[in-house]
Amino acid sequence: MRLNRYLALCGLGSRRKCELLIQSGRVTVDGNVVRSLSTSVDKKNNVVTVDGKKVSPPERFIYILLHKPKGYVTSASDELGRKTVLDLLPDNFRVFPVGRLDKNTTGALLLTNDGQLAFQLMHPQFNVDKIYHVSLNKPITNEHVLKLQAGVLLEEGITSPCIVKVIQKNRKNIEIILHEGRKRQIRRMMQSLGYHVLSLERIKFAILTLAGLKPGDWRYLTGREIAGLKAVVSGDNG
């Protein structure tokens, strides 16, 4: 297969990012630096390294849905020694989180070793729905609902349009559907309009829901769910 696809399957990012790795001279095949994007490799017969470290696609892909509880950081390791979501899984699992939920956010989190699918699910161009339930410190106004839906200004720019629904009469609980995944995005969006988020839960990621999972519980995805995720990013979800 083409070298850029091989690297993507190893979890090194999109094919475009892998092309940049190749062009920058960071990739070797059988000890030789390669810069040609037309290079092809065979997993059984070639040794591929990136920055001197051997890389190879996993023998099999693993797909896990976790109900992330509060108090865990979404990373493979933490320099501050905090608990990570991988602490909730068996030690022999070599998977990584798809996107992030901050330490105090709960809900649906996908973990996998399928680098290409993970990249597609995280990239805004694939318009993957992420649905959150948000509890606020005070009732939200109709004006602010409209502002959220149109996009609000954060430090790095205006957020993309989203869908906002008021889900309780007291107007302190709302549902937000996003395609983006900026750092602490919902909390910062609400803060910019004068609200404090009391609790935040992602109830759905693409086609995956929390049905049957208590906080801290996890399960393997079914074959139908895996196919469904691939259909979402291919645009074939009708």
C-alpha cells in the first residue's frame, strides 16, 4: 500500500499529515530515508520508522465506548499524575481517546487504535454530531440561545453554528449539538455570555449513546456500530 496510507493506519494522523512526515525526511523504509509520496510498502517485508521509531499498523482494531465519569482526564498519560480514562480499562489495551472531554465533563467517549477512523471522526469537515446536556447556574434567554446557534466569539475565533434546545421549563438545562471540538468549548461559550456551567455530559457521539452504561463502565462496539461510524464519515449515513 502507499506509504501515507500505511502511516495513517499506524495512527500517525491524516494521510495529508503523513505526507508531510514523508516530505520532511522523518520516515525511513528499510533504513533508507524516503521523501517520495509514491513509495509503497509491504507490512510483512518492509520495516518503517518515524523519527527512528519502528511503526506498524495494529494486528486488529479495537473499538470501545466508555461512559467517562467525572474526575478523569482524557489522555493516555498525565504528567501531573492524575487519573486518566485508560485507568478504567484493562492494562493490555493499546487504545487512545477519540477527542477530549475535560476532567469535569462526563459522558460518551470512544477509544480505539484505528488511527484513520479516529482522525475522521474528530475532523470538523466530516460534520460528526456530538450532543451535550448542559446545566447552567441561571435561566438562559432566547437572545443567548440565538447567539449560541449563530456562533460566539472566543479567543481563537467565532465558533461554528450549532443547535441549541431548552429542555426544561426553568431554562437552566439545555441541549447543544456541536460538530466542532475545541478545548473546553461549551464551558467557554457559556462563560462568554455570562453563564456558569454546573454540569456537562456528552450523551451522544456520532451514532453512539450511553444506553446501558453507568459512569465508569465500558463495552466493545458491535460490528453494526463500527460500520455505522464508518458510514458517518463516508457520508453514507442515510
